[in-house]
Amino acid sequence: MPDHATPNLPSRDFEATSDFYCRLGFTERYRDRGWMILERGALKLEFFPFPDLDPAGSSFGSCLRVDDLDALYSAFQVAGVPEEQSGIPRIVAPRTEHWGGRVGFMVDLDGSLLRLVQN
């Protein structure tokens, strides 16, 4: 297995988090009272319980680097994540950044910021 990193993100409610991400094409691979793992192809997100988290004050985040950013963003659109500049949850369309890369954003139910980066 090649080296890799796996984001560990907070969840106020595993059931709600699983439902949200499963609508985005993720599959729940593991869950117990203290940990949950979701996968979408080669993407893997791991969650820990944080029932008292204030989503508006969350500073959790991660980058999801993918080969087809447009397909991932489209799947999030089809799943009904609102395209907004503020609010929770939301997505922001990919754009070319000053450094030349394309990046979109998704904020999940718990306020975690996922940067969606084109490989």
C-alpha cells in the first residue's frame, strides 16, 4: 500500500453524518461508538464523535485531491448540497486559483471544510 493520510473529522451524530456523505457517494465501511470510516473510491474519511461541536465555529478541514474534480463536484450538486457562499452545508464551484490549480469547496453538516482539489 502506498503512503497515504486519512482525514479525521468531527461528527455531532454518526447517523446524520453517514446519511449526508452516503448521498454524496460515500459508503460506510466501519462504525462503532467511537469511530466511523466512510469511503468513496480511493477517498477515505474517518470521523470521531463530537456531540457538542458548534458547526459555525468549527476549524476542522481537509483536502480531497481527485483526478476528476468536475465529476465530484457534479455528484455533490446532484445530491442537493446547496451552492452558496455561506451556510452549512454548502458547496462552492471549482475555480482556478492564482497558483494555477483548480479548487472547489464543500462544508459538511458539522462545519468541516473540505477543499476539493484537482490533481
